[in-house]
Amino acid sequence: MDAGVYPQEAVREIAKSFVCIRVEHDTNPDLVKRYSVGALTDIRLLDPEGKQLEKLVGFTSPTRLVERGHAVLDRLAGKTSTGTCAGRAQRERIEATPEYVESAVKRGVAYLSAAARKGWGESAPGLGPEPIVLFAWASAGLREDDADVDPLLRTVSSAPLASTYQAAFEALALARLDAKRWHERLQAIARFLVESQLANGQWTYGPTSGAPPKLGDNSNTAYAILGLAACRQAGVDVPRGAAERADAWWRSSQNGDGGWGYRADREADSYASMTESGISSLLLSRRILARESTADATLERANAWLAAHYSVVVNDRSAYQQGRRLYHLYALERVASLSAANMLAGHDWFGDGADTLFGDQRDDGSWDDGADTPISNTAFAILFLTRSSAALR
């Protein structure tokens, strides 16, 4: 934030309309308690009496920060908001017909193709967007001989395996494109994921120098299981122990309310995308272990939590990066597709989610949720609209 957000000219300009105060979390316990501030970067926009009007937790892009600043100033000036949620509430629902879905997906694919040709800059090893874009294209029906797929496929398949997300999305893509051709690479991915699993059954971002951490996070853990499930479906042997340890982790770490948070030591409260990740991980572990579908109290509690917090508009109970709504929609799709469910908690999950995506797609075909990450967010939207996880059933 200090290096990439606050120095931006637009941010500096909007900041002139506010009295900006920087407060150190560890040395101001009274303010921390008053506003329930966590350890992450936490921006609060207050009125002159100290009443909170806006809360932004975690990384906030310059665009989002400026947008929220103007919204607060408009509110203080007595103006009515005309933001995305208001606009969505006023328009008619767009039905998720095959033709409309295909059109939205094609526009998203075209955006990613243009971005790939233009280039998206350098990334740390294993953290670039290439694998998720490749998986989105494969899910949208593009094949290996496509003019855009071929060079990206060669880049992805020749890159050293360095991170959990990279390995998982590559496995999902290769299994979809040609599992037989890429069998050896899928074997290497499975080994990488198994060897990088932590002792407690979780995963973190990837191998680290020195002793491995004792705790991972539930996001990386969910994606690792996705990658292993794709490898297994492609005919690669996945050791039962890895799936058993992961399954045991999810069951032992479930919160009392039935959901899951991001980590056991912070951001531990239940929220939608992590609860969805827990449900889909348990479903995939059951498939890897070839267990029969029987009554499962852990899943029943998790499904009850999800039913009580169902939404396609927000990642309910998440405060990080404005909720990461596109990440959440892909997690919701995994739950529904792996369960072969047309309805979730009495809701038409696909119709509801598709409607929000149709309304939020930008003129250039992309999607974003305020995090300024349109490449990955567009891929998440495509994965939802193509029901990509159904292939893992």
C-alpha cells in the first residue's frame, strides 16, 4: 500500500478532502477496540463526528480507494449513490440462457487473449496468471492447437513448479486439454503437491527455505486438493495419505458455527468462500479416497452455514479485499458442481451468479471486484459460467 497505492496521484488528490491519520495497531489498543481493527491493513473513512462510513480491509487498489472516497464525500454532501449494487437492484434479471452464457464467456476469453498478446508483466516464480488463464481457456472449450493456447501451454508446461496455486491450476488445465499427452507432467505436479503438504495436512504458498511452517492456509489447501483431484482423474496415482491428512485437517479445524476461515491463527472467523472451499475439499477428498457418500455431520454443518449466508453479490462475512467476490463465485460453483446440485439452499445458484456476472462484465469483456486483478477475476468468472468443476465429479 505504501509503495503502490498511497503515492498514486488520484489517491493523493482525494486524500486532500480528508484529514488523514495513520494509527499503528500495536500501540493504540483503545482505537483498535473501538473500531474492531484487525492486524491487516485497515482503512476507515469517518464522518466529522467519528461515525464510520466505509471500511476497507486488506489490499485496496487505488481505483477502489478513490471510488469509495468519492462515495463517502457524496454521501456527506447528501447525494444518492448510484453504485453497482443499486444499479443491479433496479435492472431486470438476465436469464442464463446458453446463448447469453456463451456470449459472455467468449467476450471474457477475448479479453484474456488480448491481455496475453499484450503481456501482463513479470511475476514472482509460480505466481503469474498463466496457469489460471490456461485453465479458463480449456474450460471454455479452447484446444491445444489454438493460436493463443499453444504458446501459453508451452510456457506453463516448461516452467519450474514453484507454488501451490501454479501447480493446481496447471493440473486442472492439462487434465482438461490432454491428460494422456501430459501424463508425465501431471505426475510431477502430483509429486510436488504431495511433497509440499505440511505435517498438519494443510498447504501454504509453496516450498520455503528452512523448516516448513507449522500452519498453512485454507485457500492454498483447497487448491492443492483440486490439483490432486485433477491428477487422479487423469490417471496419476495420488497417495491416500495426502488426501487423508487433508480431510482430517478440514474436519478438525471446522469452526463451531459450521464454517471455516482463512487460517487458524488469523482471519479465523467463518466466511463464504472459505466455507465453500472446505465443502468442496471434503467432497474431493472423498472421491480421491473412493469413499461412499454417506451421512457426514461435518458437511451437514457446513452446508447449513452456507445456506444461512447464501449470496452471489457478496462473499458473506469476508472483509478482505472487498470480499473477493469473483474468487467466491468460483468457490460456490465448486460446491454446486461437485454436488451435482441445480439448487443450493433453495436458490438457483447458477442463474443468480450468472445474472450478476452479466451485469458486471465490462465493455472490454473483463470482470473485476475492486482488487485491480482483472486477469484472474475474469478467469474466475469464466470458470463459474462454464461450470468447470463438473468435470471432476
